[in-house]
Amino acid sequence: MIGGFILDGAPGTSAVLVRALGQSLTEAGVEHALRDPTLQLHDSNGTVVASNDNWRNGDRAAGESTGIPPESELESAVTGDFAPGAYTAVVAGKDGATGVALVEVYYLP
């Protein structure tokens, strides 16, 4: 799955949380949810600026400080300060798995 977002041209960086959900969707009644999603965040040049597999293996404190970390340990998330521009979030199933996933982008004040 691919999702995109644009951070406006305000000076400086913006704090953002990007989540890739799969396993927790099952609890919401979604069938065939992707059990173990991975996440890559690309800038407008296609460069990977952040990636994660299993959000607690990344910057756990940053994820928890948002108040909205993924529910499942197998889901992915990246938190960071990003410059203005266009970004693409790429969600894939670990080891080629397929299923339903959700990508979410949050601006953090």
C-alpha cells in the first residue's frame, strides 16, 4: 500500500507520526488484516528517510509519547521531525505477506 502526504512550506520542521496498522484491524472486525506490516517513509526524491518493523523496536519512547502508538507490537510506526515537502509511506507485509492494512499520518503539535 502507498499513501502520501505533504508538509506545507512553513519554516523549520514538523513533528509527524506515521503508523502502519494491520493486526489491530482484526479487533475492529476487518477480515484478512495484514498481520505484520512494515513501513518505509520516502521523501520526494525517493530516498528512504525513515523505516520501521515492529514499532517497539524503533524509538519506543517517541511512539509512546504521542499517546497513540499502534496497539499491536507487530505494527509499525515512525515519529520524527521532517522538513516541508512531499512524502510517501510504503506499507508492505513482512516476508511478502498480503492482507488489509491502514496507513495513518498525524501532525504532532
